[in-house]
Amino acid sequence: EVQLVESGGGLVQPGGSLRLSCAASGFTFGSYDMSWVRQAPGKGPEWVSDISNGGGRTYYTDSVKGRFTISRDNAKNTLYLQMNSLKPEDTAVYYCVASYYGKADYWGQGTQVTVSS
């Protein structure tokens, strides 16, 4: 059974940090490109960041560049998102997504991130 389980979300003040994790199982994690996608209340999904299957290439949406860092540990089948200098507009449910040759095959259940004072 394929599973993507996100964790690490929560309530944080503006300017604070959080580290999201996504534990993968049931598929060959190291063969998949991985992404973080978020969905804010009342809005559609927004792609946040990608990392290639080997971890050598990373991409970010402009609004998080310089603040978020995506990484992965293929030995532990885990994806990470380090989020620094958080802003209220970062409030959303964050999902990890596994893609193979550009097709999003698997989604996690999401973890809530709330940035508020």
C-alpha cells in the first residue's frame, strides 16, 4: 500500500520556522521526483517546490525563494521542507506529492500550517 504521511505542521508566529516531513512507503521513493503543494483556505492548490529523484535539482515558486528549502533522504524514504521567515500568507494545508515522469501519482493527506500572531 502506497503511503505519504506528512508531519511537522502547526501554529507559528510570523517570522518563525517549521520543518515539514513526508514519510513515504509502498513505492520506490528514490525513483520519484517529489513536490510540496499547498492549498490555502478558499483557494486552489499552489505548487511550492520540487526536488528531483536524486536530490540534485530543486525548484521553488517565487514567493518562497530564499525562505524555504526542500530536501530528501532517499535512504530514509523521507522528504523535507524547511520553512523559515514564515508569513501569514504561507498559511495552508501542505501536501507532499510523488511524481514519475511528470505525472503526479501519489498525494499525502496534508499537514496544516498556520502562521498567526
